[in-house]
Amino acid sequence: MSGSTFATKDAVDPIIHKEYLNELADAYLPAAMDRKDPRISPIYSNLRSFPPVLIQVGSAETLLDDATRFASAAGAADVPVTLEIWPHMIHAWHLWNAQLESSRRALTSAGAFIRKNLSMH
């Protein structure tokens, strides 16, 4: 929760806001636990053993910077990463797949990614 898009996309993403995520973290984590603990935030962990990663993020969501930072960290750790930034989409746009063509395309892309990577193992 440190990317600039928490501020710059706050007015356009109706779902995810920094204050809300802080409330969830406060309810979930012991007060003394460092939020940069790798068990809490994978961006601070050793990613070298991660499997291939697909990140789908909307260009209008507050988590955009965090998603691109995670993709960069995974790539730097030699993890195969597919980063898809979907124009004008907000967080969890996949949920509106009955109404949005882009939701159906994102889910199709995710399915293809899963099939490809499951067949490799």
C-alpha cells in the first residue's frame, strides 16, 4: 500500500481505498507485526521460488502501482511474469463479466495462462 496510485486513482476506483485496506490489515494483523513482513506482503519476500505469475490490474485502480512494483520485483527474481494492464478498469472488474466484454476477455486470458502453466508441470 505504498504506490502513488492510492492517491491518484482514489477518486476513480470505487472499491479499494487505502483507509479501507488499513482497517482490514489492523483487524487481521497483530499490532506489533511489521506490514513489510514477507508473510504479509509478498513484495518483500524472496520471490525466486515463485511459480509463473499472472497479474491483471486495471489502469483505473488504486493498486496499479503496487501491481507493477510486484511484477518488477518478480521479474528481477527471474520469475516468469505476465502483467496485463487493462485500460479504464477498476479493481475486480472481472466480477462484471456478464456485462463487460473486457471482463470476459480478462477471464479468458487468465484461463489460458492457467492451462499453459499447469501443462508445464
